[in-house]
Amino acid sequence: MRLADYLDKGASLGPDAPCLTTDAGTRSYAEVQELSRRVARGLVARGVAPGDAVAIISANDPVAFTTVFGISRVGAVWCPINPRNEASENRELLELFGCTTLVFQASYADLVDEVRGDLPALTTLVCLDAGPDDAPAWALSWTDFLDRGDGVGVAAPPAPTEGDDVAMIVGTGGTTGRPKGVLLTHRNLETMTAITLMSYPFEGRPVYLALAPLTHAAGVLCFPVLALGGEVVVMRAPDVGGFLAHVERHRVTHTFLPPTLVYMVLAHERLDATDLSSLQCLWYGAAPMSAARLEEALTRIGPVMAQLFGQTEAPMMIATLPPREHFRPDGSIARERLSSAGRPAPLVTVSIMADDGTLLPPGDTGEIVVRGSLVMAGYHRDPVATAEASAHGWHHTGDIGRLDEDGYLFIVDRAKDMVITGGFNVYSTEVEQALMAHPDVQDCAVVGLPDEKWGERVVAVVQPRAGTRPDPAEVTAFVRARIGGVKAPKQVELWTDLPRSKVGKVLKTDIKQRLVFGHD
């Protein structure tokens, strides 16, 4: 299926049903279909052909998301660009992807203007929320773009060759060097959609709340919802109080939050007074979650928490832990599973590999490797990186983990985040789990810093809960009592907040830089 097919499938179940909703109103499936067709005609009028790369720079917006389906109808390739990136990174991504067309919100016009002069291949720029008199002089207004396509015919693109045509190119970010472009095919996204529908509860027409950026996980999770004729409620800006109000008002059944936002929900004063009874599934993922906070969420938010583990190169669904598997048959919380990522998903093969390519037995720790139709086609214009990521015939995730005897996957750490102190391997996520059990810790990060005695020392940076100031020595003793002296931090720092990426992940590289040099 192409991306537009998910929209059309939902429309076949009721064209007048609500499709995309914001505070400004609701568009039906028929209305979203029609706008996507007009977008397709506008693209064809500007010379966009099958296989061409079309980028979108926008905050969460229903018109921007509808444009994705217009891109699909032409057979072009969707390139989501995160508007929170630095201008230089977005210029690199637009150049790498070879984008000929860019659709952007007016609020990002300065960013686009800064990079467009360096991109001669970028010949069409469209401001999606500007009228004829409001668009920058160097861009088409949305009205003009649509009007120029009226009357233009759009031939149905040829069917994907066994699903292996590229549907989207996603940037990995530039934190480890030049950004890479992940090639995701129609088959990859269809596999992800199938796993989602197979693994998690869906009763009736779902109502999905998109708080996290549609350029990332929140966006691709819309496709299974649309395939069921569900409604997508789009929050234009992240707000925890607004999130709770939307769940209650719209009777939301499904949503996705990274762990940091789950912690903020748990700390919000309105949580216990909010009616969350409509929720069937609150997905959490994109970073490790505290087992202690997860147990709190299962009690206060409800028995609806649902973990997913994946990465851009194998979107979302390498392993799944649906709500029911957070509990034992007698209804008690299965605490032994809360630190796991669930079991390998249907349609995905997961193994643990040693450095020499040997596959390891249950219980042994090594790199998590993956096979199956979920795995990307490769990195755009980067055969060397593609070969490295697929050595020994498996996709290498870069995560260290183990599979237990029951098939549950435990992610021990990112390979680059392991601390070697005094000759012992210390996994930062294990220390972070112990820290997050402390009642005064809101969030934390553990890194290794050079040390003359130990080689590296374990350093914990703690964001305290509001109104608290934990004693660093007491925090160290708390961790030592749980996981031992070798793994306990030698240094504890209290920060009011932690540096985060555009999608909320804690930036350990920035933390190390600040600790070593005393500045960002």
C-alpha cells in the first residue's frame, strides 16, 4: 500500500467520518481526500514526477499532513524535515535528499530563506498557510499553488515493485557527524502498520491524539489509525495540560508519548481529576523508561501503557509490549517485564550478536540485530554506511541487549553509552533505572568521564522533582544499595533541566561537554 491508500481505505469505511481534527475544527475523510488530490495536481503542475523528493517543514498541522497524501498520489517521496533543526542541518538534509519542492509554514519562512540560496535543485517553494498577498516574494502562496493545479490530470503512479519503492526519506540527525537519510519503502511502512494492528488493542473506530511531532513517531502511527477509519486529533504545540484536556474532550483511545512527557503527565496536578477511561493504548518509546515510573503510570493513568521499540531504520516495531503483557494472569503487575522492551514483534526476527558475527544464546549480552521486511532499504547515497549497518546479513541497531528464556528483549544500553570503570562494564541505563526509583528524581542521565584512577568514572546528572533538592551523597547511597558500589555514581550533579533533542531525547554528548568544559 502507498501512503495515500491508508487514507482511501479509511474513507471507504465512511467518507463523512471525522478524519483530522484540531481546535479550529474537523475535516472529514472526503474533505481530506479532496484536498490531497488538489495537492497532487498542484505538484504535477510544478513538474513533480514519481520518485522526486518533496520536503515538508511544519509544526503539527492538518494541512501539512494532508500534503503527505498528495505527495503519495504523485508517486513522489515524502521527506519530513524537523523545523527545530538548525538551519545548517536542514540545508544538508534538503541537499542530500535532492529535494525539488519544499512546502513550509509561514512561521519558518526565515529558516527557509536562509538555506534556499544554497540549493539550486530546490525550484518550488510553497507557503502552506499564506494567502496570495501574504507569501514571501520567493514562494508560492497555498492558494496559488492549488489553483495552478486545477484542471491538471494526475496519472495514477505505477504500483510499487513488490513494495520496494521508496515512500519516505528520514534524516537521522547530525549529532554524530553528517546526517544520513534513511530510505523507508512502502513495504517497510506496511509491515510497521501490520505489526501495530496485530500487537495492540483496537476496539471500534480509534481516536488518536498526536501531541509528539508528526515528523517522527507520532506521524507514522497515524497510518494504522487511518486504515481503520479512525480520527486523528492534532495538537499544534506540546502542552501537558492540553493533552489531558484533549483526551477527555475527544474520548481519545490511542496516543504516543516519549518517557519524558509521561513523567510530566504523572507530575501534572490535573492528572487524577481527568477522565482517561476512553484510553485503550498509550504507547511509550523512543527512549528507555523508568520501571518505577511505569508502574506508577499503570496505576494512575491505567492499564493501557504499551511499549514499542524501534529506530528510524526499522520503524517503531522491532519489539512490542502490549498493555496486557504488563500484567500477570492474576492481574498483578509483572514487575520483571517492566524493564524489558517486550518480545520481538510479529514479522520481525531479532537476535543478539557478538562482535565477530556469532549469534548468542538467551541470557548472553551483545548487539541487538534485526531481520525482516521492517528494515530499511539502506542509507540514501551512502553505500559504505549501508554495508556497515547490514554486516553479517543482519541490520545492526547499535543497541546492546539480551533475550531471556521467555523471549523478552532487554536493552542494556547504547554501545556508545557504556562506561568502563576500573575494568568493569557499567551500563548507563541500569544506573538510570536505579536513580529514577528515588522519590526526588524527575529525570536523569548517566555518562562516563575520564578519571585518572578508574579510567572512567560514572557521573549522574539529576533533574530534581519540583520543590525538592536531593542530597548528592544520599542519592549515591540510594543507588549503591540497589546495584552496588561499582555501578553507583562517583559524582552526582543537580541540574534544573537536561539538554534535549528536538524530539525530547536527552543529549548525553551535550551533558559531557558541559561537565568537561563548563559550558554548552
